[in-house]
Amino acid sequence: MTIQNYPSAFMHPFSHIPTLEQSGPVIVDRGEGIYIYDDRGRRYLEGNSGLWNVVLGFDNKRLIEAATQAYAKLPAYHAFFGRVAQSALDLSEKVIRLAPMKANRVLFANSGSEANDTVVKLLWLLAEQEGKPHRRILLSRRNAYHGMTIMTASLTGKDYVKSASGLPVYEVRHLTSPHHWREAKDGESETEFSGRLAWELEQTIRNTGPDHIAGFFAEPVLGAGGVIPPPEGYFQAIQPVLRKYGVPLIADEVICGFGRTGELWGSIKYGIEPDIVVASKVITSGFFPMGAIVLSEKMTERLERACRTYEELPTGFTTAAHPVGCAIALAAIGEIVEGGVLKNVQKVSPAFQKQLRAMQDHPMVGEARGVGLMGALEMVADKHSKTPFPGHLDVSERVSRQALANGLICRPLGAAVVLAPPFIITEPQIDELFSILRHTMDQVYAEVRAAAA
Ligand code: PMP
């Protein structure tokens, strides 16, 4: 059978080639609220908000209107050489007012990866200018996701990155993933586990040499690592260690920022006091590519002092701080903060979490975990020993494939299936999501049992 549109000239990033060979791509045609439609008119509930980002609906009129007006006024300009669009100034003011720490500057990029990559460059620039050129080591965690440029893929603590391109670069060190269910020792409480991870951090800093560490990157909740909220007391245990050795904390809020956890920032939710915050995705609700680096007052002061040697900030991207993107972001943040969307997240999250945790009784689910409007179901062959299913069964892939056939988009991440629905989801739609998911899991369980028999 020839699959229409496959193979085509299009190279599919992060896509499963055997599935494409079997069924071709899903051609996404249009969207409406939390649903998307393919080119054959089939409707899917978008349980992942696209890639965590399209939180305000696939047809949000206010954002489309903001974009239309911005295109009519100034469809494009850059922000080099002291030139800038008014919308970029307004957005920066808005972001620093809302930031989870005392912040006073925002630097824009075009994606989460670019923003994190730029942070590394700024940290290294500081090291050079402050007379500590060896201060280059970056700390991250296994299972973290910080992007796909060479540097940010190195910070990303996933095995497929390492095997694919010989990464990480040598400046990166990965610490234990803060996943209590998988990583804790027998009988170790969440607080004890957090204490052990803080001890590991301190040992790593001391062994590497505090003078050699440029920064510590952390998502408040590990997202693409499979939605792993921090264990009790985690940030309270590690922050004093970072402070003691003067290591800047970079909160990668690309997923958590602007409401996903039920608070405006993951940093607020978990009591994090970052030196730098990176935002992307939700900032434009996915309607425009954008990354934003938010600097604390202290970081700004250090950076601006360091840059005096160059007379200008020696970095920037052609389309960053784009006037249309900034206008869209202003509208998106307006919807979330003043327009009541964050309130909706807070209102419906308990129902979402309740239904998610109810899935724990399913025979395939080892752990149901999450916070706010994000969650994961980790699949195991044996709940007691937490033994994963054999890899060849592709259980999480099967669940998401079957869910797609049933009209629900959910994402396989390792052994887990991940959900992160749009912020505008209603309680009846949450019921719809879980009713499709439960039916799907039952179907896959029957298949898996048949395969094992
Ligand atoms: N950081 C985090 C926490 C992310 O989840 C992602 C993307 N999933 C990135 C960075 C990279 O963002 P982008 O894909 O826009 O480069």
C-alpha cells in the first residue's frame, strides 16, 4: 500500500519512522478550542496543547486579532543597534513585573533552546570578564530537557541525545533525576531523598571546584522527562548549597512558565528564587516562536558591567523581539493573567489531578503523577517491583497510537504517557479526555496481555 504523502520532501523531527512508514503523517488542518482536525475532518482532543504551548485554544480570536493588527502596523523589525518596536518594550516591562524574582531586564530569542543556549553564553561571558575563565562547568539533571542545540542538547539529560551525536559536551555534568518513585532508596522519604540530592550536589561542586561551576539549570517540574514534580523539600534543600558556593540558579520555565502548574511560575509554586528565568512556549501560546531570558537585578548588574569592555552585548538573533511576536505575547499574557485563564487552570486542576490519580488503579499504571494541568502515567509490567514492560512491546507508543485512533492526542515519553491539556479546558472536557484514555488503556492492556500469552 502506498501511504499518501509519505515519504515526502518533509523530514519529520522527533518522529517514529516505522509508524510513518505504516500510516503516513497526520496532516493537521485546522483547530477549534482544545481540538484539532486532520485533513480528513477527524477531530482530536489535544491533550498535550501541541507541544505544551497552545494553551489558549487553536482559534484564539484575541491573539489572531493582536497578530493581524501588529502585521498591519510593523510586520517585521529587528532589535539590534538600539532599535526596537514598542511592543517589545511593553512586553519586557510586563514580564519583569510578573517575574518570580526581582528582575529588571529581558533578552529575547526565538525558542527555548536558543534562550537556554544564550544563557550559557552569558554565563561564560561573565566568567571571562570577571577574571574566572575556567568557570565553565554547567550542572543539570538526568531526564532534564533544555533544548536541542549542541549546548542545550548537552544539558538535556536524555540517553537518546547522548547516543545520537556523542553529546554532552564536556562542560556538562548531570546529577540524579529528582524522581522519588524511581530513584529513592527503599524506605527513603521524599524529604530524605531531597537531602541526599542536595548532598550529591554539594559533593559535585566541591569535587569539580566551586570556581569552575558556571550555573545550575533546573526545570521546576521536569517536563519532557515525563512530568516529574520535585520531591518534598527539594528546592529548599538545594538552594542553600547553590548560594553557599555562588552558583547561579537558572529556572527553565519553558513549560511551567505562565501557568502550567496552577501558579504563574513553577518558581512560585516551589519556592524557587532564580537568578535567571527562561520562558518560551506559553508566552505566545505557541502562536509565534519566542524565547525570553529574564535576568535578576544582580545578574543584570554583573552582565552590564561585564559588557562595558565590549561596548555592546555581544549576542542577538535577527528575528528575536519581533514586533508581531511581542504583540501576540502581550495578548497571551493578558488572557492568562487579566483575562481569567490562570484562574481557570486553578479551578479545573483539582478535577484533572483527581482523574489522573484515579488511573493509578489501572493494571498497567505504576505511577500517576502531576501538578496543575500536567500529568503522566508511567506504565509497568509489575506494579510491585516497578518492572517496566519489555521495550519491544512499545506500550506507551501503543497507548498514544490507539488514543489517536480514538480521537485523543497524548504523548509517549519513555515508559510514560503524558498529558498537558490547554489552559482553557473545561471540567466536562476533562471527563471526555479521561474517558477516552481509560478506554484506550483497556484496549492496549488486552493487546499486551494477548502478546504476552
Ligand atoms: N526547555 C524546556 C523545559 C522544554 O520543555 C523545551 C522544549 N520542549 C525547551 C527548553 C526547548 O524549547 P524549543 O523546542 O522551543 O527550543
